[in-house]
Amino acid sequence: MLDVVIIGSGPHALTLASLLSDPVDTYGEWAGLWERQFAALNIPHLRSHTLVHTDPLNQTSLQEFVLKHERSEELRSLPDQIYILDENAFFNDARLGRKEKKRLNIRSTLRRSLSFSLPGNQLSVDFFKHQVKKYKLDKILQKGTVERILPVIEDLEEEQENIRQTDRKTVKYFQVHLQDGSVLKARRVVMATGPTRAQMANVPDWVQGIAETHPDERLRHTVHLMHQLPDSCEAGQRVMVVGGGLTSAHVVSLALQQGASRVTWVMRKHLQLQLKQFDVGDVESLVGRYSHVEHGIKMDGRAYLRQFYNERSLHKRLNMIRQARKGGAITPEAYIHLQPFIQTQQVELKTFCQVSEASWCYRNQTWNLSLSSGDRWTGDMIWLATGCKLDVKQDPLLSDVMKEFPIQQVIEGWPCISESLQWTEGCPLYLMGQYAALQQVGPHAVNLAGGQAASRRIAEDIVHRQTQDGGRVSDPGGGKSRTEEYIQQMHGLFWL
């Protein structure tokens, strides 16, 4: 019987495993899918700076790694002007106080400027491997694809006694069923996979309306590209990319590199291409550095986090998360790279536009699409960079748990779990990533900072429960003091 099984081996799982152990992952290697995704889309560097990483026990661990191995050339310095979504404007030094200006413009030593740099892809991978070796995690990772998480309830006599004490069922242990038929037994399970599995791809409705049979490789979602690393298109082909986020920009760039003669880039949400430095918009770039005005109130990152953690309405919290992330946008670097192709119209932008209808011509082996703008498009390949659906009720790994332990609220697919990120009291299944956003982690849940915050909370709860003599155990902490602790923790994860 294992104490804890972590499902996944990405950055979030690696962070938690540095505090705990026993992870399971399809690829059987740490950050394997993460590395494949970056390689498939040819992503050069992370979006998070060097103070945000996977080592939960040493905040400067990545910086120390860079200095020790003399790999500073693989860092890209953050620009002095940080672009965010603010009517296509950007915040600059004029909005900073004297102290913040001094911190932003540090140039004196490499060690001090490391805090404002973005690590390259290979540098990050090598840092992950260093961390695996440092914490002796190489032997605890088991290769396997999890197909089912089955909670085993306490036997009748134990359950009756437990019901008298807690008014609810209790999990005795979990059976984690793998694709090869093997079963792991664990007292606790942590899901650190996120909604990135192929069956959770967000596929537009018009795709379901395609009547003709077509080759699978001619219409692909980026989830498949990331998992399979195919030769995505052939030289001279006409490609359509659907989506407005950074992934879509990487896919457009990939199509150009592979020789596409023309790329049509369709995005439905915006009237023009949106730029921002970080995927959490104002919030991540503002924490500790900038302030902004919201509804006439000057608010910095710490104030935003306090407002989020004190908000009791889950619907309002969800709106705050969406407002902070602000939908799809690309970085200035990605735009600068693609701008020459946009100017020569090798990349054609179709903004505030979506596909109305699609059909496949078997004779010509081409797509024929009608667009909401009234235009028509004929081409060879369609790539969907439309993300994944977050719906805890539709996640196949959670169906058995949901049946035995229905949670109190699910808001538009987002679950309301406990403050310790446990599914419910009596069911020690913990969630990381986007599933943890609504309850307490917030808009940063899918980012590296969110992974660290969730790992600390889960590890603390597990250790707390393991030290109990028995009986009902409530979530550790709570109330205002706990809220302030979370604010301080999240603030510290972004900027020193």
C-alpha cells in the first residue's frame, strides 16, 4: 500500500514530488510531455521568470544552476516595458515608484539581473533533470497510463461507525487502474495532469458538422501535435490555424518553418491581435511591481489577491479568474517574429472571425470552409489551437470519485474543492492545476507559481493528517490568518 500516488510528471507533479513521492505518468520520464510540447511547437523559452520554477525548497535554485553551469546566455531578459492588455498600451516606468524603478533597472551584476530573465527551453529541461537527481526522484517514477481512479469505501462496520462520527462516507484506499491491467493501491491520490488529455480537447462545433470522411492528419488539434510530434505539414501546403492564444502563434510559426506557402490565422474573440507579456495579464506582472486602477480603485497585486481570497461568491471568483487571464493573447516576441510574414501576407489574419461550415473534397483532397466574415477558404490543413475543456464532470478519471463523493458545487465545469485542495472531507484525492483555481489558488493555478502554491498546500495537509492520532480532521488553518498567509505566499512566488 502506497501512502501517496501522484498522477502526472509535469512541472506541478515534479514540485509536489520534491516534497512527497510515488508519481505515475504515461511517458515514464519527468516533464516528458512538457518537453515534447515545447519541442513540437518549437517554443524557445518559458513565459515565467527565473524566480518561478519547480523547486519548492529553494527559491533561487534555478539562478544558482545557471551561475554554476555558466549558462546565462540561455536567458532572455525581460524588457523594460512590460506589455499587457490595456487597450493595446503597456505599463512603463512612468507608473513605478522610485524603489520599483531601481529594482526594475538593475544592471550591476548578473546575479541580481537573473531575477528578471526568462529561461530557455533546454535550460529548463536540464534544470528539471538536476532537480530529479538532487531529490533522488529518478527511481520513484512509474511509467503507465492511468485509466481509472476507484475509491474503495470503508467496510460496513467501519463505515457505519465512521458515518456516526462524520455524517459521510470515508475512503479506505484508492485503486489506481493502469492501461496495462496493473492496479496500484494508495491511501491518497493527487491529480497533477490538467485537462490536456486528447479526449478533453476543446473542439469547435463546426468540426462535428463535417459530413465527409477526411484523413485524420488533415485536421488536428494541438493536443495531438504535442503528444505525437508528427511532421505536421508539407512544403507548399495552405494551412489554417484556429485560435488566438500563444499556442496558435507557435503553431503558425511551425507551419511556416515546415514550408507552408500560406497560413490563414483565424481568431474569434478579438478585433485585432492581442499582446501581453504574461498569460495572467495585469496580475502576474503587477505583483510587487505595478499598480492599476479597477473600478476607480487603485489596486496592486497584493490587493488583488486579497480581494480574490476574501470573495465568497464562486461565480465572482470565476469572473475574476477570467478577467485576470483575459483570454488568448501572444507575447511581443512572438509577434515580432511573425510580423514580417503578416506584412507580406504569407500569414493572413482573420480577426473577430470564426468558421461557419467546413467540408472535405475527396477528389481534390482539400478543405472548403465558409467563414463568418462571408469569405471562403480552400486549403490543405487545419490546426486547432483552441485549448482544452475544463469540466470536472466530464473528466473520465474523476467519474468514479464523482459518483461516490459528489462535490457541493461545480461552476461551469470548475469544481469547488476544499481549501487544502482535497476533493471532499473523507475522500483524500487532491487536485492541482486549473482544477484548483476556483477554490483558493486563483488565476495562476496553471502556472509554475500555482504549482508551487498547490504543492505546499497539499503537502502540508497530508503531513498534518498523517500526524493525527485518528478521528475527524478538519482542514488545517482557515480564516483571515490563513488568507493572509496565502497572499504572502503567492506574492513571494512572483517577485522578491
